[in-house]
Amino acid sequence: MKNATSLYMFAIMPPSGIAHHIHNLRKEFFERFHFRKALKPPVHITILPPFHFSTERELLSEQHISTWANKHQPFQIDLHNFDFFDNDRPPTVYIDVVRSRQLLDFHSSFTEAITPCNISGRRLSYKPHITIGYRDIDRAVFPAIKS
């Protein structure tokens, strides 16, 4: 019998005031361009994209990651302009996150810290961003979004 798994991801959550402002931007994009998928998840900066993990290993990994996280000091994250992933899948609209040394070191340290947990998730090149719209963006309206 296959082990039960749950879906997880790791992300940085912005302060509530900033998250509220960004969520309002997502609603404006929804009202103007009619894509709603990005309204569902909380505003976040992904550190590790969603992955499945067996429930038997959850507690051990949670303790390991909490110990790692408690060793880190807060750092500033700067946002700058809108940008786009114009790929073969539906395009994505996002707020660009400035790639600071602290953020890149945090991401790298996290990736090293989870190695003992045997977390197998997609590990793409790291492009920090806050998604405004994705998955249900009509390609026909994409040029208007970009202008």
C-alpha cells in the first residue's frame, strides 16, 4: 500500500499590510482581465514549490526545519515593478522581488537544510516573485496586460 502524502510548499509571507495591498492588486487584475486563480492562495514568495511528502516523515522534518528557521534573522525584501513569464503554459503576471544577497543566501541555506529530509520537489532555477495572475490568463489579453 502506498504511503499517504500531503501537499506542502515553503514560502515567505509578507507583513499583513503589504499582503493586503498586493491582494487588492490581484483583485484589480481580476476585475480588469477576469483571471481568478491567483486570488486563491495567500500572497507569498515561494522558497520551494509545492511537493508531496509522506505523512510519516512530517513531524521529524517539521522539527528539523523549525530548528533551521530559528537560526535566521529577519531581512528586508524589496519589490520592484511587474514582470511576466511568457511561457508555453498560460502566462504569469508577477511583482518582481529584488534578488538580494540575503534572500539568495536564505534560499540556498534552506535548500541545503532540507536535504536530510529527503524532500523531493521541483527545484527550478530560483526566480523570487509574487504572483498576481497565472493559470487562467487568456493569451489573447496578455498583450494588454503587459502594456
